[in-house]
Amino acid sequence: MDGVERKTFVQTQRKVSILDMVLRVLALILTLAAAIVLGMNKQTKIVPIKIIATLPPVSVPVPARWHYLSAFTYHVVTNAIACAYAAISLLLVLVIYKGGKSRGGLVIVIIVLDLTMVALLSSGNGAAGAVGIIGRRGNSHVQWKEVCSVFGKFCDRVAASVLLSLLGSLAFFFLVAFGALRLKKLN
Amino acid sequence: MDGVERKTFVQTQRKVSILDMVLRVLALILTLAAAIVLGMNKQTKIVPIKIIATLPPVSVPVPARWHYLSAFTYHVVTNAIACAYAAISLLLVLVIYKGGKSRGGLVIVIIVLDLTMVALLSSGNGAAGAVGIIGRRGNSHVQWKEVCSVFGKFCDRVAASVLLSLLGSLAFFFLVAFGALRLKKLN
């Protein structure tokens, strides 16, 4: 590379590294928010329950917690892992771009880890989304009744958490795509 | 590149393209198998149901079909899409590697599409897996009863389909990772 090429290369790398870091910060915020919104989600409702058929129903407080369903636990865990990784990877990209140098080996490791986060978050979104849909609509074939007419606030927060996590997984998706594009541009 | 370098480059490209194609064929077979195993899944059981409390229970045939639960429909659709894409991408990689040439732009497009398949299959696996777990264990908090003690064969096939799809998504995962590695090697 001559002087002009070197300058253009460093400028392009700087632009890419800023985009990379913005996406990582976004992924961190979104997955953290998704984990918090579902992890702090609880709602208690007073529901009339008939204990003895001949007596009037008794009002019982029924709680809804995120860890009652394994799909929601999995969703919170995947988002917590992705959030922690986003923080660690921010430090790693600082090492990569320090001084405008390109370290291909580390870029590949980061692309594979970003890709793992896409897979992990997508599976968590699928799990929480599928259970959320049954909670909202119920299913007559297996006689699983909908619960969202009682625990509306809880269900809305599950939906919000899935949406945040979906946006977080999109951020990791673009990180993998831009990572590959960066490797191509180095050719 | 001189003559020796060119020969080594073409040999490396050929090895990589064979690995790429083997993984694509594997992905095609696994996702096709996953879609068929769940898409052809049906079981009918004769279940005694009490229609009138004072009369003895009546034996009623109760069917279990894959499209009764939206998570299973989503799982079949994602695997069908991934299977069709695996077939199309096999033709695309033949274009890329024809004559040992490297076409960076098309490689990037294929990496992004492979990545989309990882996300799509992972979300399908998460959805079918989460609903399958509730079907197997039930959930006392939302009063969703387990159904796998009655529809055991149906549940086993759901598990087999999720496993096949998981292996299919792993094939796409490695395709993205090797795609990035290939771009790095071209540096």
C-alpha cells in the first residue's frame, strides 16, 4: 500500500469500527432490556376459585412469574448471555481496531461468536414467542386454556421482551454480515 | 500470483468447495427429513371421555396432527424454506467455484442467506422445542396438562424432527463460519 491507499484504508477501517461498536452497544442495551423486562416480570391477580362445589368460590391471589415456564427462563438466560458477550466483544473490537490494524484471526473468532448469539437469541425468541402465543390464544386441541385475559400486563411484557430480543438478534445478524463484508473488503 | 501460487490457490479452493457442497447436501437432507418427520406426523388414540356425568365414559377417537399447534407449523415451514434454499445454494456455489474463480460478492450474499437460515431454523427449533417440552411435562402454573402420555409416538417424532433440524442449523452455522474463513484466506 502507498501513502494514499494506507490513509483510505485506515479511514474505511475507522468508519467500520464505529459502526461495529454502535451495533454492539445497541445489542448490549437491547438484550439487557429484554432480560430485565421479562426477568422482572410478575403479576398477581385475585381469582375466584371453587374449592368445594356446594360452597361459593373463594378469592385466591394467583401469581404469574417469568420462571414458571421453562421457555421464559431460557429466553432470559439467552439474553443475559448475549448481553455479557456484547460487553466483552466491545473490548475485543477495541483490541482489533487499535491503531487501524486488521487482525483477521480475531475477526473470524468474533464473527463465529456473533453468529452463536444470533442462533442463541433466535431460539430463545422462538421458545418465548411460541409459549406466549399459546398463553394469548390457548389451544383447544390439547385443551391448554389462554391465560392472557387474566394476566394481560404479564403477557404484554413477554411480547415486549421478545420484540427487544428480536432487535438484539438483528444487531448481531448485521454484525456477522458486516464482519464478512469487512473481510471481503480487505481482499 | 505466480504458477505455483495459482495451483495451490486452486487446490485450496477445490477442497473448500467440496466441504461447502458436502455441508449443503447435509443441510438439505437434514431439513428435508425434519420437515417430513413432523409434517407427516399424526396419531389417533381412542380416549374415554365423560359426556354426561351420570353415564359411563364414551370411547372417542382423538387425533393429534402437526398443524394443530402453530409452533409445529412454523417449524415445518422453516425447515421447508431451509431445504429449498439449500438446493438453490448448491447451484449458486457451483457458479462461484466454476473454474476455481473466487467471486467475493456472491460469497457475501450466500453467507448472509446461510446466516438467515441459522436464525430461521433456530427460532423454529426453539418454538417446537418449547411447546414439545410443555406437551411432555405439562405446566401446573397455567394448568396446561401434559399430552405425551397419550400421544407418545407423536411426541417422539416431534423430538426427532427438532433434533434433525438442530443438526441442519449446525450445518448452516458451519457454512457461515467456513464462508468467513474462506474470505479471510483470500487476504
